[in-house]
Amino acid sequence: MGYYGGAAPVWRKVVEVRQHCSTACAISRYARSGQLDHARKVFEETPLPQRTISSWNAMVAAYFEARQPREALHLFDKMPHRNIVSWNGLISGYIKNGMLPEARRLFDAMPGRNVVSWTSMVRGYVRGGDVAEAERLFWQMPHKNVVSWTVMLGGLLQEARVDDARRLFDMMPEKDVVAFTNMIGGYCEEGRLEEARALFDEMPKRNVVTWTAMVSGYARNGRVDVARKLFEVMPMRNEVSWTAMLMGYTHIGRMREASELFEVMPVKAVVACNEMIMGFGLDGDVDRARRVFEGMKERDDGTWSAMIKVYERKGYELEALGLFGRMQREGVALNFPSLISVLSVCASLASLDHGRQVHAQLVRCEFDQDLYVASVLITMYVKCGDLVRAKQVFDRFPLKDVVMWNSMITGYSQHGLGEEALNVFHDMYSSGFQPDDVTFIGVLSACSYTGKVKEGIELFESMKCKYQVEPGIEHYACMVDLLGRAGQVNDAMKIVEEMPVEPDAIVWGALLGACRTHTKLELAEVAVDKLAQLEPKNAGPYVLLSNMYASGGRWQDVEVLRKKIKARSVIKLPGCSWIDVEKKVHMFTGGDSKGHPEQPIIMKMLEKLGGLLREAGYCPDGSFVLHDVDEEEKTHSLGYHSEKLAVAYGLLKVPEGMPIRVMKNLRVCGDCHSAIKLIAKVTGREIILRDANRFHHFKDGSCSCKDYW
């Protein structure tokens, strides 16, 4: 009897403690899972006399967890009793909610502080980037524990103050595994691998994080073979260890080893899969990248962005657009990298409808205020032939950067609007912006495309003395092009001969283009010989020279060139054109439209156009056919050039009043240029053609380039 009677009060006390712990734990559990209402319900249903300080503290923390600091403070003020944990909880909550000044005021007003209070404030300043204030507070601490030292160490390393961090590390009375690991990571970040390894070797005890830090350090600094040796002797590995080793291989392009490692990974984390997608893709193995993507059970934003970027970088524009559409259909949240990649694809394909859609999404996501995004948008609209929208984006930003100015100058240049390009250039300089090498490529190209020889020469000669920009090989190429287009081919050749650097393929290509325009055959042969040495696999120079031979009826020389091309396995890029109709890109190659599902109506439209052009006096220019065949066969061949097929389809599908926008991967041929001018006149339509060099706006029988191309 006495025994049980004596034990009863103790037992009740144990039950009460368990109940109190249970209440506080339940509140914390609900708070962590985002169920604030449930947490509050548990708190409210606990009778007031039985609410312990732990319950009040847990509920205050729950409000902070839910990003409701005002409610947390309101509840804190109502607490009947507080302890040091209550005050520390309020400080910690303010810091987690980014309210550092409020935390500091509370800290200064606290009736008493312990090492947790001081450490919380130091951590807050470190997280807020004010390491100097964290350091001042740290040295004022009356007592420090291993956590305090480690937090301060992390702050110094955060600012790359590695030597200061090492001095602090040496002063630490007690060094735990976290401090060692942080110090090793700091050394690795700075590439000081020998010091990191010495510290690693002297550690009394290591965990998997320490091993991973050292492996990752070697891998990130290009010493993957050393990293692999260390990786092989690790007593334990986790997902981070495997991924760190994998990234070491992918970042230096050793995809065979990366692939072998990836295959044996016990758990293929999403980060590792994303890394393999980018690695395979940038290595040119798009199919394997796609297989990794399709084989993933879970994907994150980075997965979609990686695959879209691989498609964009490797010329799979249609696949990139298709994957972007699938991403939207599957409800994946749009992210910045994927939107930027798709904008680049839209620019490449000149897919204006898709580009506008992406622009709208950028506005909704509030990404459109970024200067970099603005530059990409300007470039997209320029390459889609919509200069009005490009200028609207440009004008929206009162504070522009050099990239934006350059985008606009280059845009006007590509559209053959030399006067406008020069005006933007002068506005840029008068606004206090220093032009760079890209600026001058744009403005010199504008002069070249519009025949502004005098202005171009003046700008080139003032680059170094007035604008402090050293002319590079690209600027000399622009000058060769400028003089060559204007018929001053000998002056262009003089620039080539007097250049301070060795002329590259772009320079000789510009000279060859001028020779083609002004029939300077002997000089063209010199340029082709030089280009054959610089780019032995490129068929372009041979094709241009063949054109010149064909124009003069020198069919034997054409045949010799054809044999030379065949013997050297020279790559001739096939001509293709495309048009975007109702957000679908339609591709055409020269010869016919048999691959297109609407081939019969395209052929009928071509026949109709042929009749209209003949009535308007059009005569096909057979000099652009590189075979010795009769005139009828030449006419037939010219009639099926890819740009004509794309224009015919545009006339069928693009509504009246809207421009027909066609893109070509090569330079438009002279015959097609003449024909499309007449097509625009007889149909009353505006046709915008973007070729490999520039834009041509055809309207009322004339072209914006004024035939100066």
C-alpha cells in the first residue's frame, strides 16, 4: 500500500511531462509539414493551465515556419512565462524570415543571453552577407562553443578569406568533423589542393561528407584521376559522392568514363541524370542524352532545361520546341533557363508566333525586367524580322547596357538599315556608353550592307584613337566586305595584304564574295586557294567559283572543280528554307516539295507564279545553275529552289495583309532574289527573307537591300 501510494505522484509527474512533450511535438510536427491550422488547433485545445512554455515556444516557431512573423510576435507577447529558449526562438525566427535588424534589436534588449543567442546572431549576419559584423560580434562573445567557432569559420570561407579562416581554425580549442570538412572545402574552392589534402590526412576522424569534399575538390579542379583513386577507397559513399565523381568526368568531356560510372551507380539521382544529359548533349551524342531523359522516373526543372538546351545548342530546334510544348502540357513550372533556350530557338527558326508566346510567359513570370532577357528578346524579334517589336523592347528600358545597344545596332545592320544603325551608334556614344568590339562589327557591317563606304572608313580609322577599341580580324573582314561590295576590290585586297594579323577564312570569304559580284576571276581563284588551305572540307568557296565559271560558260573548269570536290570529300551544305505557319515549321529543300504532305497544291501555286512572272517579264538567270544543260532544264532547276517553294507555301497559308517570313540556311541566289521581287509585286504581298547573311524585305517589286548584296 505504502509503496504504491509513494509512487503515485511520481507517476503522475511522468505522465504530465509526456503529455506536455506530446503537445509541443505535435505542434512542431504539423508546422514542419505546413499544416499551421492543425498546429494551432492542438495549441488551442490544450487547456490554458496545462500549456507549458514548450507549447508556447513550439507555436511561436510554427508561425515563423509559416512565414507569419507578425503572428509569432503577437503570440510571444501573450506568453505568461518565458525562458531563454523563448527569446532564442524569436531571434532564430526573425533570422529565418530575413528580419536581421529586428533580430538584433531583440538580441540587444534580451534580459539574459547564452551561447545559443550569440551564435544565432553570428549565423544571421553570416547568412545575410555581413561577415564583418558577424566577426565583431563573435569576438565579443563571452563564451564560445564548437558551433560558434564553426559558424564563424564558415563566414570567413564564404568570403573566400581562406588564410583568415585557417588562422581561426588553428585557434579553435575543439575541432569537430564539420570544421575540418569546411576548411577542406574552402581550400578546394580556391584550388589549394595540397593544403586541403594535408588537412584531410591529419583528421582524426572522417565522415562521408569529408571524403566527398576531398573527392569533389580534386574533380572540380580537373584532377579526376586522383579523385577517382580516392573515390575507390572511400569506406562509404552516398549520392553526393557518386555525383561529384561523375561531374568531374563530365566537366572535362571524358564521357566514356562518366558513362561507365553512371551505369554502376546504385541510385541515379536526378542531379546525376541532368549532368549526363548535358554531358552527352554537348559531346554531340544527342540520342544518348534523350535516352537518359526518357528513362528518368522523376524529373526536375533542371532536367527539362538541360534537354531543351542540348537540342538548342546542337541544332535540333524543332525538337526543342516540341519538348517545350510537352513541358507545358505536363504542367511543369516554366523556368528561366528553358525560356531563354526556347527564345534562342525561336530566333534561330524565326518562329515569331512561338517567340511572342515565350515573351508573354516571361512577362507573366516577371523575368522581362532583366537586361539580359531584354537583349535576348531584341535579338529574337530582330531575327524574326519584327524590328518594330525589337525597338519597343529596346525603348522600354531607360537604363540600357552595352549588350542591348549592340543588339539594336546589329538588328538594324542585318535588315540593311544603315542609317538607323548609325543613329543608334551615335545615341549610344552620346549616352556615355563606350562601344566595344561587337559594336563596331555591327556598325561596320551596316555600312557594308548599305554602301556607306565613306562612313565605314571613317569609323574604322577612328576605332583606336577615338574609341580605344583595337581593330580585330572581324573588323578587317568588315572592311574587306565594305570595299569589295562597293566594287573597290583592289583596295579590299590591299587591306588583306597589309593586315597586322594573318587573314582568316572570313576575310578571304568576304573577298571572294566581292570577286563573285564584280567578276574578278583571277583574284577569286587566289581566294579559293587560300580558303582551301584554311577550310579544306568547306564546299562554299568551290560553289562560288563554279558559279563564276558557269557564268562565263567555262563548263570544263566547272567539271574540274566538281571532281576536286569529290576527291577531297568536301562537304556541301544542302540549301534549305523554312517557314513558320500557325506555330509549325515547314522545311523545304531544293529540287521539289515531295516530302511535304501538301505537295500538290504547292506545285500548282508554283505553276501559277511561273505564269504571272513570265507576264511580268521575268527571265530566269541560268548562270546560277552549275551544270552544262539546256535552257529549259536550267529554268526547271531554278524554279524549284527551296526559297521559292517556301514562298509559294506562304502565299497559300499566310493570311492577306500579313508578311510572309521565309528563312534560308545559305545566301539567297541572284535568280531567286530577282524572282521574289517580282512575286511581291504581282501578288501585292510583303515577303521577308532571312538568308545566311542578312534580311531582304521585298515589297512592290523592290528589296530593302537595293540589290546591294
